[in-house]
Amino acid sequence: MKINRSLNSQLNFDTVVTIGTFDGVHIGHQKIIKRLVKMAKKNNLKAVVLTFFPHPRMVLQKDASIKLINTIDEKSRLFEQLGVDLLVVKKFSKEFSRLTALEFVRDILVNKLQIKHIIIGYDHHFGRNRNANIDDLKEFGDTYNFEVIEILAQEIDEVAVSSTKIREALINGQLSIANKYLGYNFMLSGNVIQGQGLGKQIGYPTANLQVREDYKLIPKNGVYVIQSNYEGQLIYGMMNIGTNPTVSENSSQSIEIHFFNFNENIYNQSLQIEILERLRDEQKFESIEALKDQLKKDQLDSLAYLKRHND
């Protein structure tokens, strides 16, 4: 899959396009993308997803508080797995938001993306102030010779899932619900950085994950069962998201991962973690010994979970 971040030049092939922010690329989104890819193959066209970054709410509402389920890199990998040929990541700006519906369709969809078909939701709005709807798009289709394929309300309601529901589940630590709606395990991606080394001292060495993107949603503080693909091998472990109140006065959040039966030095490496389930809240213990006893229990609980779900 190719990624285009500029839209400066005209594509040299005809396309089937769908448009959206697609945060989470959840089971509802996947239904649309699979339809897009199938139609492209059937008509010997390229399957193109047009998405926007930053999220429009970050630009138009100055909503810095919105956290996203996926980073752009994570989203790109998901689209690639679904068979998309080209992902166009259009920079969303106030200037871009002021394009009229005509300018958007003519200058971007028709002239740049060489559109022959567009697959879009029944409630899609676009153009300046989002004042154009799917009926307007169908009129443009007649003018510029492209077909509008409408995703009907019942098709979307059938899935009964939204990015908002998934964000709420993650904020509340409900990983099984979030993963069910996503259709895959929620992931965190980042670099492994040097920590204080306290985990190693008590027999539970940890990798500290630094998530680069400040807009990435981090689930509720607590202890989780996780897995990661390291050099082609699936490795399992447990992860703490929180402030380590037993051993630290620091109130800043950290993400610490302890892998089971794993001794590799992974400092400064990129790591992608899949979060499987939440075990418990983070808590402050009266002593290091009490913390160690709880970590032993967490490991047993993690292994029991993995046995139940992998057997």
C-alpha cells in the first residue's frame, strides 16, 4: 500500500474512494473498506481511502482534549491489512475546511483522485460548514461521471458500533468490549526508554514504553495482560499504566511492561503492544514485599487468562 500525504499531483489511475476519519478502523469501518476493495478488484480500479489529520475537531473546535484510538502509523497498517491500494492523508486545516462542496469534489475527488465510484454513508456531509449531503454528491456524480454508492442506515445500525463507544470503553478500562468492537486487539506503539530500574531490583524487569503521539488514547490506569510480536515471535506479559505509587512520589504517568520468559535488551527499540484484558486497578502497597506478592499474583492471573484464551 502506498501513502500519499500531499495531494499535489494527479493520480495516473482510476479509483474507487471512501472518505472519513476512520478512528479505530473498527468492525463498522472494516465493512466499508472490504466493500471498497472488492469493488476496486471487480472493476480493475485502485482502492483509495481519503482520511484527514489532524482530526477536524482538533482544528475547528481547538479540542486538544480529544484522544484518538489509532496513530496514523497504526491506522496505515490496518488499512494495508485490509487490502487498500492507496491511503491519502490530507492535512486538515481551516483553509481546507473552507472549500466549497464543488471545489472539494471537482478539485480533489475528480481532478486529483480520478474517482469513478465513491462509497459513502447515508449521513455524510461535506464542503464548507458541512452544508452538502449525499444528494448533492449524487448530483456531482451525474455532472462529473462518477457513481455514488450509499451505505444505508440499516447497514450501519446493524454493526451498532462507533469510535466514541470504543473510546469510552478504553477510558473505563473495558478492554474486552473495546477489542470486540475493534475486531482486533487495541494497541500501543512507541519506543522503549530507560526507566529507574526498580522492577529489575525486585525480580520484575520492565520495559518503559514511551508513546510519541500526545493525541493517542491511553487506557485507564491499571494492570493489563498484553502480547507483542518481537522479531516474528509472539511474546506475552503484563503491563502497568499509572504512577507507581508504591515506589515513586512522581505523579507523571508511565507505561511499564514485564514480558514473561524474555531476556532480550530492547532499549531504544520500537515496540507495538496489543492489550488483551485488564486485571485490576493500580494501587499503593504498604511495602515492596507486598508489591512483589501482588506482582506474582498478577503473573499467575495473566497466565491463567492466556491459557483460557489460547487453548
